Amino acid sequence: MSKVVAVIGASSNRAKFGNKALRAFKAEGYTVVPVNPNEPEVEGIKTYASVLDVPEAIDMATVYVPPEIGITLLPQFEEKGIPEIWVNPGAESDELLAEARTRKLNVIAACSIIGIGRSPYQF
């Protein structure tokens, strides 16, 4: 069974990293779950408004929203029990990372696309 990855801030705009990540993880064989309350679907995949709306367990979240939005999502990540959360460049802030540590979330501040051995510029 493939790892379930929630792309937080998934976008229909193929130039945005929230779209590139979805396509990169899908190309690597992951089950991708787009999360964006403003998009009904991304790349033909049903989008969820929140990680709490996703019926299955999420193995990893990769975050592509501004830090002031990301910090408000940390309680949802905690409630959902997501074991690994990647906060990508541009989505991180000192405040968000400190709050994540306080909540004992496993946060990795790095590019998740590079983390799976791909380049965002391939997509």
C-alpha cells in the first residue's frame, strides 16, 4: 500500500509548487490527497477543505501555504495524528516552527519534492 501524502495548498495552477508537489509525489507512486478549501479538484483528484475531512489516515503532509495560514493548521495536523509534516520554503516561519515543536509535531523544514529525489523544476 502506498504512503498517503496530503498536499496542503494544492493548486490547479501548474506553475505553483502546490501543484508541482502533487504531480511529483504522484509520479513517485504515492497516494496524493489535495487539501485546499478553494479548489474542488486538482489534477483530476477530489480536493478536501481540511485534513480532518480526509477519511483515511495521512502518512505525511507537505505544506505550501503562507506561514500565517500554516500555523492555524497545526491543531488539525495534531488532531489527525499526521506523523510527518514537511514545511516547504516560503511556508515556514520561526513562529510556526516553534509552535510545531511545542505541539511535539514531527516537522521537517525543507523542500519535500527534493526530499523524494525529484526536482521541482521537472514539473
